[in-house]
Amino acid sequence: MSEATATTTRISTGHLQGRRQGGVDSYLGIPYAAPPVGERRFREAAPAEPWEGVRDATTMGPTAPQNELSPWSARYLPNIVALGDEYLNLNVWAPADAVDCPVMVWIHGGSLRHGSNALDGYDGTAFARDGVVLVSINYRLAFEGFSVIEGAPLNAGYSDVVAALRWVQTEIAAFGGDPESVTIFGESAGAVIVSNLMVGAHAGSLFHQVIIQSGMPAAAKPGESAGATRALSRVLGIRATRDAFAAVPVERMLTADRETKDHPDPRIKEAGWNATIGGAFVENDPMDAAMTDVADGVRVLAGWTSEEHTFFRLDTPVGRILFALACAKFGAGPRVVKAYRRAYPTATRAELMVIMTIDRILRLPMNKIADGRRRRGARTWFYEFDWGSPVDGLGATHAVELPFVFDTLDSPDWKNFIGTEAPQRLADEVHAAWVRFAKTGDPGWREWDADRPTMVFGAERSELVDRRRDAQLAAWREREGDRP
């Protein structure tokens, strides 16, 4: 690898010194908003403050306050926790001497509890190498970003993402990026954020295209999404108000957050963080909005992995109970269950429940959204990632496409997740499709039409397949009286 040299640029808040290596400039840990501490805690993101002199931008910044991953997730997935006030920061990778390059903004996942832009596996060098300016952002998580408390705005974490996108509009030209060509993309919880923003007020102005990886539009009413906040306030013994929450040090909040996961009361233990309908950033029910023409001007690339379910194994007595509950909740009658049993003859009841649930809450609604967009002339493309990790039988599990999207198969972050023999040919294909979409608005295959084509990225070869999973999804459609 070529020797690194210093490179500098100026943005509205001051000078930055980054690193140039192999034809790629990187600027790391740039604050896009003021630290959300003190009086700014549990408020909407505020503008970043200027600095004197030249700011070093050669190392990653702090991460949002969070606890470590669960033992199950940590066994396979990387995470970094580095506490510090300036965690509303972003990283930029750009081609050296770039001018008007398309921009991609990465929004990480992690159940709105975990994750950051500091992972080596999210390094943006490959995107910059291929002519794209890559921006990766942090945002407030869990109690800091998604509490439902009196006296505080809803979805503070979304205000961070919007602030970062506004920063891109104002500052990205200093790095050679084109603010009129911005694609936002994310996976899992990050894909939900992307989906919700897609149907919000900022689509078409702060960004122009979206890539949705294993996510869908989703938010809950305040009374429903306040479960995690209520759980935390019960553990802390305080009221769910901004003043009460802001008076609790972050370290104590993190301890209480851990205590909720070990609590004997299942209502506390199982509470999760969600986006909440209402306020400036998730104005309406995003799934309802996605069924209208509100996002028809935004081009969409969406998809999932073939075996999302293997990361959510529930082969236990509880899993079998959940199978029955899922059938009841979603109205999965005998016809639906038979369709899935034919498709997955060796699956346990718990595995079948998870597969059915993922189809019902992810694949079916995304198909419906795409069908509506097609009828109105909006453009959508679908993919399915079908290479299976050999590690512990994970297969084509949730998040396994990430090393391929970033073309970082060799990163130590992914060793425990995908092993050491993942096919570079597939990373070349997937990464190139994402780059092509950012540059041209077309990933390189037939868009969604009446035959529902999906590009299946496979271990041996990749091919366009019509009506992928239609036998199972049709059973849901028939039950609900839907037609293409």
C-alpha cells in the first residue's frame, strides 16, 4: 500500500487535516452537530460549533453511549464503544481531487441500541476508489435518542440523522461531493431509518435515492413505543420527564439499561426502542405513507438476505409458543402455514415462525409498496443476497451482505461472521451494483414490474429471478384479499 500523506480542506466550522493514501482522502470524526450534553441533552440536534486552527481528522471520533452487544450478537458481529461528548460525528472518504462526485450516506443498524460509524468493516475506501464520496454517521441511540418523555421532542436520533444530511448539503462540496446527488443507505434499524425518511418531509431535498437493506417503514404510536422508556424510568425510580432523565448521568443510564435486560418482569425485559409517530421527523405512520405517492420521486433499491431468520433462532419451548402467537397475531391460517411448510419442510416450528414473521413484516409490505409504486410509474429495484456464511451454520443470515457491500471481506471485523474464504467475485458484483445505483440511479437489472423480478446474488452465480418467494407471499395476499 502507498504511503499516507496529509491533506487539508476547509468547511464552514474550520480547517480539517485528513489523510491521503492510494488515491483516497479520508477525514474522520468530524462533528456535524454540537455535543448533545448538558442543556442540549434530550433536545433536537444543534449546529456544530466552530474551532480554531486546524482540526485533526485522522482518527475515529467517540461513539454514541451504548452497552455492549449481547453475547449471541458479539459472537459474530463487531462493535466499538468509545464514550465521549463529541459523538455526533461523521467520516468522509473521497477520491483525491474529486469534483462533483455522487455521495452515499451510510446509516448503521443495531436495533437502535448499538452500532457506530467507527467499525473497520464500514471503511469507505472502496466507494471512494470507485468514484463515490462515502459519508458514515453516528446518531443518538436508545434512551438518548428514542425516549418518549414529557418535555422532550420525539425521535431525537432522527433529528441527528437529518442534521447530518443538512451538513452534507452544506459541506460536502469541500470534499468533492455533489449535494444534488445523495443516496442514503442503511441496514436493519438503519434501513428502517432510511425507509421512514424516504416518506418524510426531507426526501428529494436532503437526499434523492435510497437503498434499504433488510428494513421497511416502521414506527409506533407514542403509547406503544414508550415501553422501553417506562421500563427505564421504573428501574431508575424517576418520572419519564426531560428534567428527570437529563439529571441522570449517562453512566447510570447505561447501568439501568443493562438492568432492564435482566429484569424478572417480562414487560421491562422485552421492551425495545422504536421510532415514534409524531413530531417533526416521523410526521405520520410511515407504512401508511409508503402506500401513497409521497415518495414516488425517490428511486429505491431494496432487499434482504435469503435466510434472515437464522440470526433469530427460537428453537425452544418459548419459540414454539411464539409460533402459535405469531399465527394468531398475523392471522396465519392453515393455508399460510401449509405454504411455508411446503417451502421449508425441514424447518422446526420455531424456525417456521420466524420465517413467516419476517415475510409478514418485511417482505410482504415491501412487495406491496413496490407494486403500488409500479402502478404509479415510480421506479424500484429488488435484490436478495443468497451467499451463506459457513460459520456455525448461519447461512445467508441477517447482515451477512455488509462485508460485500463495503468490499471489506478482509477486515478483521468480519472474520467471526463470514470466515476467511468469502468469494471476492461476489463482493465485486454487490459493491459495483451499489456504486452503479449511486452514480446512475439504476443498479443494473430490470426494475420491478408485474413479474416481480429480484436480483439474487448467489454463491456460484448471480441471476435475475421472477416472482421470487411468490408461493409463500401469495398465501398472505390471498388471505388479505390483495392482488398485484
